[in-house]
Amino acid sequence: MNPLFADLPTTIFETMSSLAREHNAINLGQGFPDDPGPEDVRAKAAEASLSGYNQYPSMMGVPELREAIASHYARFHGLTLDPLRETLVTSGATEALTAAILATVRPGDEVVLFQPVYDSYLPMVRLAGGVPKLVTLKPPHWHFTQEDLDRAFSPRTRVVILNTPLNPTGTVFPRHLLEMLAAYCVKFDAICISDEVWEHVVFDEREHVPVMTIKGMRERTIKVGSAGKIFSLTGWKIGLVAAAPDLLRVVSKAHQFLTFTTPPNLQSAVAYGLMKETEYFTTMRLDFQRSRDRLTAGLQALGFDVLPSQGTYFLNIDIGPLGVADDVAFCHRLVTEHGVAAIPVSAFYAQNPVRNVVRLCFAKRDETLDAGLERLAGAIGK
Ligand code: PMP
Ligand code: GLN
């Protein structure tokens, strides 16, 4: 068997959700909303299943969705994309990321990654034969510095993989840091795979800055989005890729032998959704922000040290002050003995993990959050 996969543990999300089911726990681990998602978008999918075309669509995506991607990113990010040459639909952002990595990384190429690192990146970089160069981010700000980039980049750097807003920390990288990173990409002629699946889930009127819009990056960025996150329909697995034609062409070659196409009924519904009025997107983020504030206030009232969350469905707590030295043991005890699933952030580190941070998902109904808080109170003897 291939040791890359034979030795790989099951992802922390699956592990924690299984434990949550087994122990009848409140699942604040894996990131998915309680709410069923916008009814009109789901109705479109149903309608397209019944009266639409359900055979293989174009491997690049259905034309209406590719046009909607270009139009959506023009409206929200001021990007000008040619739908035919610069957009691609994949089966989830996970597939898009894999296709982008396989398309750009050659054996021996160095790939700069930031840890905490989303769990799918490293195995795929290794599959491609890439040599990971890790920059370690630390709480409470999780920012990188010029010295970090000096250490990580070299003439062998081929690709940088960035995630903004960052899962699991909820960090929205400010423009000046993206500009700093862009300068290194330009200097070392590197491609940026920019995982922007949380682009719409940003709080406190913060601005998500797409890497592609930074000077020097338009031709060297592969932008990855996810309809699952944009519409709170995480099971849908529709990935949205935008890149300059020379990059996109090669990404699409990798995509053609990963999944080839993506269900056309869901693509039609996402095309409809991307064209929804701006108010939908504003309301969505305000709703999540309210949930973030509710969970934050409840945790703080219990004495937890809550790290700031600027975006995503997640906030983090520092368990150091509780005298707990191991986030994995803490999360295991939490789910098996107290019925709350959470994610140990050390799972997002390949080396020298931070061990005192635990991620909680707040994309839940008030009742779920309140019940979770009650159990957390029990867990710390309050
Ligand atoms: N990247 C990041 C940073 C994510 O958080 C997620 C899912 N939560 C994905 C990629 C995968 O997205 P999809 O479900 O569309 O494959
Ligand atoms: N990205 C989601 C999270 O961070 C989970 C996705 C998955 O289960 N692979 O919770």
C-alpha cells in the first residue's frame, strides 16, 4: 500500500463527528451549520433535478455557473474574470485544492504553507512530490512576519498555499500582510494557491481581500472558493476556481481525472444563488456574527479565555489557564464524558504544535449553543 495514505490518520473532523454521534454529544467540532440553508437555493436544486439536464455537464462547469462566478466576484471583489478561460467548477474546494496542487507542484519543488494548516494540503503536496516549508503562526494574532517569509522562501519555492480567512483560527489576513507575501511570490516567481472558502464569512465589517487583487498576483494566483460555505450547504461540495488562463488550463487537466464533472443540478442552484441580492450575503454574515457573539459571551461568563474570531464558523479558546496541557486529551474527555465535541487545534500542525487551543463551531442555533455552554460549564465544574 502507499505509505502516504496507509500511515495517514482519519481526519480530525470525521473522528470527532463519529465520537459525537457515539456519545450523543452536541457537535461544536466539524464546521457545519444547524440551519438547513436558503430554501430558494435548495428549491432550485430540486427543480433542476426534476426538469433540468442531469447528464454529464462540461468538465469546466455549466456555463450559467461560470458566468455567475465571474459576475459574483466582479460585484463583491472588483475582479474581472473571463468565464470561459478563467473559471472552473470542481466537486468541492477540496478537489479544487488537490487539482491546483497537482497542477503546479513538481517533484522536489518547495511549497510554503502556514500552520495551523488545513488538513488536506500537506498530504496532497507530498503526493505531488513537493517539499513542504512550514511557517508557524502563533496565538493570539496568528500573523506571519517578514523573517518568517525570509526563512521559508528560496529559489526552489514553486507554490505558496494560503488560507484567508484562516480555518481554524478565524484570522482575516490584513492587506499589508498579503502585500508582504505577494512581494515574495513575485521575487521568487511563485504561484499562490489561495483558499478563500470563507470569503463571505467575515465579521465586524472587516474586508476580505482576495489575493488575486494584490499587485503582481493576478497572473499567479489560483483562487479557490466553496459554494458550501457561501450558502451554508456544506454537503454540496461545489468548488469555484478562478485563475489566469495559463494556470487554469493545467488545473483543469488535473480536475478531469479527479472527478471530471460535478452534479449539474447543484451547479444550476449555485448559479442562481451567486446572483442573489447583496442583502442575502450581508444578513448571512450578521447572523453568524450574532452566533459568534453569543458563544463568546457565554464562554467568557464561564471564565474561558476566548481568542478573537474575525471570520469563519469558528472561535478558539485557550485552555492553558485551565491548567490543561493537552488539547487532544481535553477534547477527548469533553466529548466522551461531557457530551460536547470540539476540535483540538494541534491537529492542524505538522510539527511543534500549539497544544493549548481548542476550536469551537458557533454556526449553530441558539439552543444548540446554549446547551453546549451548559455542558462546558459541567466540564469545568461550574
Ligand atoms: N478549505 C478550508 C479552509 C475549509 O475550511 C474547507 C471546509 N471547511 C475546505 C477547504 C473544503 O471545502 P469543500 O467542502 O467545498 O470541499
Ligand atoms: N472544513 C470543515 C471544518 O473545518 C470540515 C470539512 C471536513 O470535514 N473535511 O470543520
